[in-house]
Amino acid sequence: MQMPARCSRKTGEPPLINGWIPYLGKALLFRKDAFKFLLDQQKKLGDIFTVHIAGRYITFIMDPFQYVYVIRNSKQLEFHEFADKMASKTFDYPALSNVKFPDLKENLHRIYQYLQGKPLEIISDHMMKNLQDIFEWKCSQATDWETEKMYKFCCSVMFEASFVTLYGRVPAADGRKVISEIRDKFIKFDASFPYLAANIPIELLGTTKKVRKELIHHFLLQNMTKWLGGSKVVQARQDIFEKYELLGDYDKAAHHFAFLWASVGNTIPATFWAMYYLLRHPEALAAVRDEIDHLLQSTGQKRGPTYNIHLTREQLDNLVYLESALNESLRMCSSSMNIRISQEDFVLKLEGDQEVSLRKGDWIALYPQILHMDPEVYEDPKEYKFDRYIENGKKKTTFYKAGRKLKYFLMPFGSGISMCPGRFLAMNEMKMFLFLLLAHFDVELGENKAVRLDNSRMGLGILLPDTDIAFRYKLRSLRN
Ligand code: HEM
């Protein structure tokens, strides 16, 4: 729903920033560098303001102490309607209308239980096994120094391992090739993702429409039934779709494709950044490798391509240096905007008797990247400090701003009702990837160039690197 232009403010409404171009408002400036744009507005107008962006009125809440009032108000501030609309258009399935598909949304949400608790342990074990298979193959190739591009490497390993874990192994003789073809199409589609999210018609995006159709076709039931050993979560989604007669075969396949995107679209770049920052910081690399070697030794496990490494949930959880290094890279590369939509005209009560008047259809946005880069919360926020999330050898979970303890200090996975259901699996997957990489290989950068964040998907999740970078790896001697 697009809002008519607003000529006047009502009492209690925050300051409004209107662009001089009708309809577009401040869209161009926001798209160019949302982070800088928001900081500039905050300096001028304070912690709450409304921006007219491409026909929408978005009220930004910049003060992290106010986040909780937005996050816990899931009754008047809705999320799913917006997300479903965007996802159905991007991934080409029919909107999740409750009239046409009663309870489909709720049913799909219920099965996120397969990404938590005991089922999480099972799926994480499968992921570890699949990662090891790929690393074993990499090991056989890397008896001497082997050079590869880092993003390409992370993408190929994480895509294949995630695909096999979630959807199963493609049993044909050329099974790996089939997965790498899907991956290559996925990369092409993903490059257009920010444009699709910005509502640019897919017809204007070159071959994207064709690539998306081909990708979706891979997930037709007749193909998926051939894949072996997939996950419970995907099987449960399949079972649910079968109950809806009005969902066509293509629609179901499109849903599976959307889930694939959710499961790797952020994980791949996040894995890249975690690896990149570790290799850029030898002291971080040494500390994390020490922790890994120590865990292997203390559990009597050998490293080397032919040994199976098993990590329990507790062991993964207790890798505090690895986790801190991972969190630190997530802090630096994540940029997801948390959006809610006002369901009615109402006054949102905030801390300290503050209130904001909102109109039905207004968007409310939290932009945690500002918090992640706030020098009052994180000293030298542009610097990578691998042990930022460690205190006295344990996980550090208390962060302060202006002397007050923050409830929210790291939000790469969103918040409240829109929080990522795959967050525990994602953390495990990235830890396991780094664990195996450092257990098996000596690794170093192969080029001396700075890789920066590509800002074109600001607000949409993990930012991609602006360029790829070479790195070298070689099988570690079993003695050191
Ligand atoms: C580093 C990795 C990941 C990051 C940073 C991430 C981040 C996010 C964020 C921020 C959202 C909310 C989007 C919004 O507010 O519009 C989200 C949603 C979602 N994520 Fe993740 N995610 C990651 C990995 C995963 C994995 C591994 C899975 C599944 C295996 C997954 C499944 C999903 C799904 C299904 C949703 C949509 C939830 C819904 O229906 O409301 N994610 N993710």
C-alpha cells in the first residue's frame, strides 16, 4: 500500500524528511549510502524521524534503548505481511493469502522447530559430515600450496554442504556437477536480489527471469524425490505443501527455492568475512587455531583428512574464541533493516514518557548497523578485534552505551517476530567450516589488497565483498 503525499504533520508525529522529487522522496540518497544518510539525519533531527522513501513513510528509531518498545509490540506493529509480499514477488510464488491458503504461513512457521533443540543437533551433525566430505576432497588436492579465490571457495564449499544437508545428495554419477550448476545459477540470481527487493520489475533485469525459472524447475517434486538423505525441515515443508491443492507444482518448487536462498544467501558472505578477517589478523588466527587444536587434543581426536571429527553441541558452544571472532565479523558486515508496519493509527509509547504518533500503513524501522558501528558501544568500531566478545575467558554479553547496559548489542539475525529461524544452524555451520579449514590447512592471504563492503544490499542482510581475493592453503603437517 503506497501512501498519499503528506503535506502536514499531525501532533506527535516525528520530523519528516521529504525529498524534492515527488514519489521518490529521499530514495536515491538512501540507496546510495543508507548508513551515512541515517547518521546525517540523526545529527540534525535526533533519534526519531520519518523519511519519505519511494512512496513510503518510514520512521527510523535510532536509539537502541527504544528498540525493545518496537520489538515487543507485535500486535500493532506487524511484520509478516510485508515480508510475504516481498518474498512472493522475489521468488515467484503466490502470496500467502489466508483465504486461498488457510494457515499456510502458520504451518510453515511451526516447522522452524526442526532448526532448534535436538533436531538442530541432528542437522548440524549432517552438515559437519557433508563439510568433511568436501574438505577431504580439498585435502587430496592440496598436498602443496593451492591458490583459490576466497569468496569462490566459501561459496562452493558452503553451497554444496548446505544443499546436500537440506535437500539431499543428487545420486547421479554427475551429482556434484548438478549441484554446482544450481550454484552458478543461484549466484546469477543473487546478483539481482537487491534490485528485486527494491521492486524493480524482473523484466528489466536481463536474464534474471529465465535463471529464476530454471532454478525453480530444479525443485519440482519429480527432481526432489530423487535426492537422497535430505533434512526433516525440507521434508516437513514438502508435506505441508501437499495439503494445499491450490498450490501448483511450480509454486511449491518456488517455495523450496526461497528457502534455499534464505539458507545460503547470507551464510556464504558471512563465512567469507569470518575467514577474511581471520587471515588478515594473524593474532586472531593463532588464537582460534590454538583453541581448535586444544579441543581436538583434549577429546582425543586426530586431525587429518581421513579422520572423522565429531563436535558435540557443548563443544561447539564452548569455542569462545571462534565464536567471538565470528560475532565480530558479523558485527562488521551485517546490515539488515528490521521493518514493522503499523496496523492502525496509534501512539507508540517509548521509554521516558516519549511517544510517537503513527498512521496506519507507516513503516517503522530499526537499523542495527548503526548500533554495531556506534563508538559509544564498541570502541574503535571500524577495527576488527577478534576477542571483543570475550571477557575473563568467557563469552561477553554485557555492552553499554552512555553507562547503561544494552539489551540489544548484536543483531545480524533480526529481532522479535522477524528473527531468523536458522540462526543457530547458521552459527554452527560457519563454526564448523572454520574449524575444519583451520584444523586441516595452513592458510594465508595470497594478495595484499583491501576488500571492502559492497553497499548495494544495505538493509538487506550480510553485505557482499566489493572484490574477491586470492588465498593459499596447504595440508598442515600432522605434527604441528
Ligand atoms: C549468517 C547467516 C544468516 C543470517 C545473517 C540470517 C539473517 C536473517 C534475517 C535478518 C532474517 C529476517 C529477515 C527480515 O527481517 O526480513 C532471516 C530470515 C530467515 N532466515 Fe536467516 N539468516 C542466516 C542464515 C539462515 C539459515 C542457515 C537458514 C535456514 C537453514 C535461514 C532461514 C531463514 C528463514 C526461513 C527466514 C524467514 C523467516 C520467516 O518466515 O519469517 N537463515 N534471516
